[in-house]
Amino acid sequence: MELRHLRYFAATARAGSVSAAALDLHLTQPGLSRQLRDLERELGVALFDRDGGRLRLSRTGTELLPLATAVLTAADDLRRAAGIQAAGRIERLLIAAPTVTLTDVVSPFVATLGHDDPVVDARVADGTSAQAMLVDGADLAIAADRAPAPFAVRRLATLPVWAYVRADHPWAAHASVPLAELVTQTLVSVPAGFTARAALDAALAGAELAATELVEAGNGTIAQALAASGRGVAVVSDDPRFDLHALRIELPGRATLALRLSASWNPRAVTAAAVEELVERLRAFVDDRYRAAD
């Protein structure tokens, strides 16, 4: 049995027909059918039920498909690990994070990387848990929550959630605004599930407050654009735009409204050492960037 036979099996199961799978695999339909029958003959079972020109997974094929997929994944991991050893470094890393984090934190950091660093790919993961990001294939997940064991976790940054107002707003001369005062205004924020909105909702619930009026914008940039047009006070974690003035939001006590981001990764993955080093550098970058902005 060869790996290509398992790839043909998985591709055909995924495509739903030999003709579609053959097109995806750049094979002839008779050639693919022959390869599938060779695999069935070697395994001694029928992987597909054939009814005229139609093809569907048999009960046995359904049972064996996850095992075949696991073998292919392990082979890909082996190939990737071998490539890392041959090159002496990781070539590419995938970071998953909410949109704002990718825009205001990850992207500026990636711009500082050198030729000897991995090429960083990014995946938007708004409203997604860190664990789900990693299970979905990310090498590094950045989120407000922490992935459970056995994943490794490191606190990455504490970033403010800002209240943005126009230069002609009465608060434009202030550095901060109490939460109880903020809720008297029309608030413009991102949809529920976004990290900044989750932090705002939690703060309001904890203080037993409610916004007088809350307008949802599709993302933080639109929220700030609406604030710039006089539609209300934008409450987002994005960096400032449209010449808006940023105020920290004072919570009851001495705290201010903020997001606590954590980095999570798989410590057993071949990329683990490279990811951990990148996380430490990202922590230092974020600390310098936002300390300088204070």
C-alpha cells in the first residue's frame, strides 16, 4: 500500500465521484478507478458501494476514512519536519487571531521580521476560541481566551478598549471617561462575539449598567467612521483613525477597560520551538508599541 492510494481514496470520498476526484487529481477517470480497486484488493474490503455510474462510501469505507486521513496527516507532518531539519529553520507559520489583532498587532510585528524568520500567514478568526483556531490548523492562536491543556499558553498583552470621540466633543480634552458616564452617550461598537464588545458587555454587566443606545458596526474601522460622522462614541480596541480622540474607560475601582490577549500553541508540534520564540518577540514588540503610545 502506498500513500498515493490513500490520497486517492480520501480525494474521491471528498469529491463524491471518481470523475470529480480525477479532475482534482489530474488523473484519468479509468486510471483513478484502477488505483482505487488496487487499494480495495490490498485491504481486502470494499471502500465504495458502486451502483451503475454512481459511487458512495461503503460502511467500511466510512469507518476507514478517518484512519487513512490520520496516516496522510502524519506523513505530511513527517515531510514538514524533515524539511525543517534540512533547511535548519521553519519556513512558514500560520497565525490565527481576531481581525483587530491581526491589523493592529500582528501585521506591524510581521513588518519587523527579517529574511531568516518564517514567512507568516494569517487567518481571521473573529468569535473563535483559541482551541478551535489550533484544531483548525493554526500554528499560533491569539485570543482573549486560553486554549486548554495540553496546549501551551503565554499571556501576550493587555490592550486598552478605547472610547473614541471627535475633536469637537466635550470630552476631547479628557484622558479618560468613567463607564457610568460613557453609557449616557450613544455607543458605536462591534458585534457581539468580537473581543472588544465582549469586554464592554462584561464590564457593563459587572457594574450593573446598560447603554442608553448602542449601534453595531461591522468592524472597528466602521465604528470609528461613524463616530467621526457624529453618530456616537466608538468603543473599540482598534488603533485610532479619522483624527478621533482616544479616552481610556474607567471601571469602578481603579481599573480601566482592557483586553487580555493570550498566545496558545501546540507544544508537541514540529513548529513549537519557533512559535515560542516568536511569541516572546511579539510580547516585547507589543509592550514597546503600546507603552510608547501612552
